[in-house]
Amino acid sequence: MRPLRSSVALLAIALAACDDVPRRVTAAGEPSRVVLTPVCVTFDPFAGLAGGGAAGNSPGDLFFTENGIPVTLHTFVHLPGFGTAFGDAAVVDSFPFFGDDQIGHTANINLGFTFTSAALGFTPASVTFKWRDHGGHENLKVNNSAIHVGELTASPTPMGGAAVSHNVTFTAPMGAFKLGNTTITGAVGTLGVGGQEFHIENVCANP
């Protein structure tokens, strides 16, 4: 007959093997580590918020702050020969195939996002966002770069010292609209983006 002590030990090993709760294992003398997670602007807490020229704002005004990331309103640049505009921004309901809860909408206006290590708890290694392009052209500015004016997906890389890439995930029939993701890899302190018929969601600073 197997000794009781051995049976208990085997039972403990079996239970440990079945335990699916993740546990932190730290070697002797190793400092505790904190797992950092992305910090995002989701637009969700600001349903119905409107900003821009019609709302009485001026370029540079604060639109809102979410999770320590201030979102500001800025002048939109048209294609050469067509000047600039300070149109309208709004937080609107998501579409059936784009966004969760609330999303940002820009009509001839840019949104500015500022990322600081003091507010985030880390220095971003990249910034990502999802977008819905319903027509017209877009603006993109990274850090101190010049403003890209044209199709978002035609923006140059690098911009402001960071690599820029775009992934179009869906194009509607007859090109009615496009859905995609943008990733900006590198030290991103500020981001400016907007369009004529442009929606944006989940602007995230990633550790």
C-alpha cells in the first residue's frame, strides 16, 4: 500500500497541473514586474459631444481628455489650391461593422492626441488606431512632421521619426467607404488626424 504522505503529494501535484489561474513566478531576488497595457481613447464616455467651428471652438481648443490623453481640435488642410477649414467634430454612434459603442467623426477638421509618459505611465513604443474613410481626403501629422494631405493610405513613412503603416481591412462595393487600421511605430508624442468624411476609433498608445 502506498504511504498516505506520498498520495497527498501526488494529489497536490495533480491539482496544481489542473489549475488554470495564472500565477506570478519570481526567482529569488528578482524584483516584481508590472505588466503594462495599452492606454486608449475610445470616445465611449462622450456620447453626443460636438466641437469645432459650429460649436464655437477655436483651433487648439481642448475637445476632451480620456485616460490621460488630451484630444484637441485643429485646422484641416485641403488639397493644394483649396485652402483650409475648421469644420466639425463629434462623438457619434458606431456603425454595425465599425467601432464599439461611440466613435469619433471628423468633417473638415483634425483631432490632435498628446501622449506623455507622465500621464500614461510609460513611453509609447507605438500608436495605433482604427478608421472608416467615407470619402474625400485626409490629414495626418506625427510629432513635428509636415501634414500629409491626401489619401490616408498614401501617407509617407517615416513621419516625425516614426514608421507609418496602414492596413485596409474592407472596401465597400463601388468604393463607397473603406475600413482600416494604422500603426505608427516609434516615439510618438503627438498625433494629428482627420478627414472630410472620416471616423476614428480606439486610438491607443502601446507600451
